[in-house]
Amino acid sequence: MNHEMYGGMGLLWLLVVGLIVVIPVWRICQRIGYAGPLALLILVPFANIVLLYFIAFGPWKQNDGNKENG
């Protein structure tokens, strides 16, 4: 089998999976009051774990327009 024919597919899958992960984290960061580009840390090894713990246990900025949170 000629593996040179599929050489660019690995990079394509890497970009697709990266977008699938980054877009929801970007929205989560925006909804809790932080900058969206903070989500790019999800692509960095070990920084992604720190980001998830920061989001889960860190302080969230309050959004006055949201009536569901009281």
C-alpha cells in the first residue's frame, strides 16, 4: 500500500479533532466570563488539564443578564 498518498490525512484529522474540541471550550470560556482564546490552552499538553481544573473549580465571573443563576 502506498502510504505517501495518505500523508496529509493525519494533519487534516488533527485539525478536525482540534476544532471539535476547541469550539465548545471557547464557548464555555465566554459563557463563564473569560476570554475565548483561553480555550486554545486545551491543545497544549498538561495546560489542558490545568485549564479544565481552573474552569471547574475557579471563580466564575457573574453574568447579570442570566436569571437562571439567581
